[in-house]
Amino acid sequence: MLPRKELQDLANALKATKEFNDMMTQRSLIMRSPKLSRAMMNFERENARMMRHDFPEDQVALHLKNLISENKAFLETIEVKTYMKAMQEYHQMVTRCVDYLNELLDLNQTIKHY
């Protein structure tokens, strides 16, 4: 059974963090600009399209390299760089959360030895 209420509580706790709010603030600044918003949506769509398919790793790497090259000007804007930094900080925080959850779930610590 999926603990939906508890997972919703966890999602709400993550949404309340500084890291999440900083990331969303930076994203909204990009999305307010029609030019940057279009570029962001196109970049994310192309990236997601490639990740959905089961392509060989070298083909994915080549596609991502081309995608980055084609979007160089967009990726070098201060708005996008600031967003990417905030997103990285959020992802690092989530990784720390997952590491902590894994510590809490360590079976070696919860099984009594008789």
C-alpha cells in the first residue's frame, strides 16, 4: 500500500524549503519573459523527448551535446544560470533527504539479533 498521506506531507515539507522556493522563484522569472519562456519550454521538451526513449547511451550523449550547443545563448543568460544554480541546490538538498531516509530505513539497525 502506498502511504499517500505521508508522501503528500513529505512533498509539502520539500515545497516549504528555501531551496525549493528559490528554484521556483528563478523559474518564474524565466517564464515571465516570452523569449526565455519559449526557449525553456523547447529545451525541456527536447530533453524529455530524448530521455523517454530507450536510445543507446552514446546516442543520448550526442543528442544532449547538440541540444546544449543549439541552445548555448539561452543557457548562458544570467536568468538561466541563476535558475540552474538554484535547481542544483534543490537537487542536492533532495539527495541529502534521500540519504537520510536510507539511513532511517537501514535494516541492519532495525533487526534484533537473537
